[in-house]
Amino acid sequence: MARSITTVTLVVREYDAAIAYYCDLLDFTLLEDTPLGGKRWVVVAPRESRGVRLLLARADGPEQEAAIGRQAGGRVMLFLQTDDFAADFAAMTAKGVQFLEAPRHEPYGSVAVFADLYGNRWDLIEARPL
């Protein structure tokens, strides 16, 4: 039996602003945007990705509103892996992505932490081959 995690929910304030951020600034692709009676099923993923997709889910109520931007309790939540760190870092910086640190070159690869539209922390990472 083969199993995999295919989609991760990311709680957002508003669908269209989230779509614009992920598609315009991070160069993700909008895979689905289906109305669901007051809500929408919105799925994005990095271009040409065969990995995990993000379900952008608009917060519903105070508890979910409070989780926006803090779904991992202030830790890095998601890891955006690239095969060209320098090019992606430059492109994302030029588009206004907020990096929280300068790039680091660690034994495991090149990495820099950035905050998304809501403050969730991400690693942009190019892993060194094993």
C-alpha cells in the first residue's frame, strides 16, 4: 500500500490576497479555485512540483483567525526546496518577499528564512547532494 501526504492546509485571511502572494511573489501555480457555498477550495503549488500542495483556507471564526501566521508556533513551518538558490533568492527579493536573514551556507545546503504574507516562516533551501 502506497501512501503520501498530498495537501497541507494553510489558514489565510482572504483568498484573493493569498492567491496573489503565492502565485505572483513565490511563482506558484493556482491548481484549483472552486466555490463551495460561501467558501472556496483553493489549491496552489510550486510550478512543476510533484510534492505537497497548499490548500489556502480562509479562517472561519476567532480560533482560526488567531492561528493565521502562527500555525507552527513561530518555527519554520514549510520548506521550499530549489535547485538554484541564488536565482530564486534574487527573484524573490526583487518581488518583495521578506527575508528574515541573509543567506547561510550550511553543511546541508544553502538556506534563508522568509516570512510569507501572514508571517509564517519558510526556509528557501538548496540541499547539498548526499
